[in-house]
Amino acid sequence: MFQEVRELSDKLQNEKATVSRAVAQNRELKEQLIELQDKIVVLSQESMERESARLSALHVVEQLQTQIDNYENGKQIPHQKSNQPCNGCAEKNQKFSQNDRFKDFGASTSLPNIVESEANETKRLKEALVLNEAELAHLRIEYGELRKEHRRVYQENDELRRIMQQNSEDENQNSIVIELEQAVARISALSAENLELRENLELQAINNNISLSTINNISQCDSSNSENYIAGNGSTAAEVPVMREKPLAWTELEARFSDAMRQNAELIEEKEYLEHIILQLQSENDTIGEYVTIYQHQRKMVRERMRQREEAMAKLSLEKTKMQQKLMELQSCLVNIFTKYGIIQEYEQNKTSGKPNINIVSKRKNKMRTYSHSIVDEISGSNEVIVGDQNKNELAVLSEAKDSRSGGSDVVGEASSLNGFVSKKSIGIDDEFSVKRIMNIITELQDSGRAMMFPPCGPNVHCPECSGKLINL
């Protein structure tokens, strides 16, 4: 059976290969047929064009022939009229005769050329007709060959269709064979299962017979015991083996039943325990996922805080550099002004002599003075410098020295000399520019000092060790 199936499958494979080859050849032949049909169409169009050209040439030849005939007829008619002159028209006849002679001479010179051209044209047309006829004959031969080829291809297509039908029938047979094989395998499997079931049934029947025999024995023992109890007769030797057999059968059944129930209870408990463990694991997985999300959120917050701190540190470093630059510029301006007015030298002299100006008191003692005024007072000693927007080219230095208790002549002399020195000199454009620059730098420093009073980072940034909600008091 299996060998036949294999042979059928091999045959089917071979037939499929032959069918595929035949289909490929059929496709190639169809393509060739389409190309030949296209060529036939092209050749037929060319032959039609040539036929139309031939017909047009014949029509032209006929027209030329008619023109020649008409011309010859027209030439004969004037000669006949000129042979019958009138008596009163001699001069006119002579003139007409001369004109006719000229016309005859022109016609005699042009007619040979026309005849030759017409002869050449007719010859060419005849050659073209011969060529067209030869091409038409060749096309007829090719057309006959193509018809034969088409018939052959059609026959091959019929054979291929028949082969394909046979293959389809063979495939159906093959499918039937495969289904039969599957059915045989299923039947064999079912027969094996049937044998197993029969064996199991026989074993169960044997066990049932044993159990029935034991039950019958037990019932017989019960009945005999009841009879012995009721009648009160019977030997004790018969009662003893019955009492010995009863506990063995019952104990066997009870032991089996108890084992089965115990195993069932253990399985149920184990199942419940496993379900409980699965629930715990699921809850733990959920809590782990929540902790992971919380950790990721906190890590993101910590990174954001670190980024804010880095930005704040960068801002502070930038402000520090700007502050240093401004302080250097302020220092250079102050040094230039001090050296120009000689204040640095006087300060050094006072420092060396050890005589501080204790008696010089500012007029604005009891007033709140800004950082700019204090710096200007240090520049001008105990004098007050007023820089106005209207008077841009003047700087008024006013000094008032009051002797509180003891009017020291040295201190008064130094103050008067300094006051006179400052009042005598006028401040130029460069000094005014430097003073304005100093004031601007001082205001910028004051603004930066106010900015430093505020926290560099946001108010929500707190200790990284802390956790929970931030409460601002």
C-alpha cells in the first residue's frame, strides 16, 4: 500500500514538472504568436500604404495621359481653322499662323521631355507594383506559416488542458488516498485504544468480582452472625473465623477510602496554598512596581534639583566674575582720582604722623547716608560732593570744619589748605566721566547686593535627605 502511494506521488511530481514545462512553453509560444501578429499588422499596414501609393500613381498617370490627349486634340483644331482664311482677314491670319508656329515649336521642344518623364514614372510605378506583389506573396506565405503555427499551438493547448484535467483528477485521487491513509491510521489508533480499554475493563471486572466476592462474604458473615445470635445455636469454631474475616475486608476498604480522602484533602490544601502564594506574589509585584515608579519620580526630582543648583552655582560664579571686574574698575577709577588730587599722599602723611582728623565732622551726621555718599565723603575727606544732572561741567566741593572743643591750629590749617586746593581746581570732562562711572558702578554693586539677599534657587529646593511634602512657614 505504501509503495503504491509513493509511486503515485512520484508520478504526480513528474507530471507536475511536465505541466510546468508545458505551461512555460505555452507562454513562450503565445508571446511569439503575439509578436507575429504585430508583425502581420505592420506588414499589412505597409502593403496598404504601398497599394494606396500605387493607386495614386496610376491615377496621376491617367490624368497625365488625358492631359496629353487633350493637348494633341487642341493642336489639331487650330490647324484646321487656320486652313480656312477669310477674304477680309489676311493680315490676322498671317499673325495667327506665326503665333501657331511659335507654339508648335515650343510644343515640339517640351513634349519629348514630358513623354520621357511620364515613361520613367510609369516604369518606376511598374517596378513598385512588382515589388509590392512580391512582398504580398511573401506576406501570404508568412501568414500561412503563422496560421499553421497557431493551429499547432492550439492543439498543444488542448493537450495541456487535457493533461491538467488528468492531473487534477490524479490530485483528487491522491487526496483520496491520503484520506484513506489517515483513516487507516485513525482506525489502527482506535483499535489500539479499544484493546487498552478492553484490558482496563477486564482488570476492573476482576477487581469488581473480587470486591463483589468480599461483599458477598461480608453479607454472608453478617447473615450467619445474625442467625447465630437469633438462634443461639451454632459452634463457636465457625464464629471465630467470621469475626476474623470481617475486620480485614472492612479495614482494607476503610484504609483505601481514607487514603484517597487524605490525598484529596492534601491536594486541595496544596492548591489553596499555591493560590495564596500566587496572590501574594502578585501583590508584591504591584508594590515593587509602585516603589519603582516612586523611585524614578524621586530620582527625576533630585536630578532637577541638582540641575537647578548647578545653574545657580553657574549664575553665582558669573556674578562673582562680574563683581570682580566692577571692583577692579572702581579701584582703578578711585586710584586715578586719588592720585590726581593728591589724597593718597595726604592719607599716607596722616597715617605716618598718627594725627587723625577727629574734629572734622560731617554736616550730614544725623542723616541716613548711602554707600555712594560715604565713598564720596572718603574721597573728599569731610566735605560733601554734589553731582547734579543739570550742572554737568562743574563739581562743587564744600567743606565746613568746626572746632568742637579745642581748635587745633594744625587740623584747621590742613582742612583750609585742602579746601582751598579743591576749590581752586575745576573738574574736567574726564573727571566728570570717571565720577559718573564710579557712581554707576556703586549703584550696580548695590543692585547686586540686593539680588544676593534673595535665595539663588527656588523656594521648593530643600534638603536632599528629607522626604515628603515641603511646608513653607
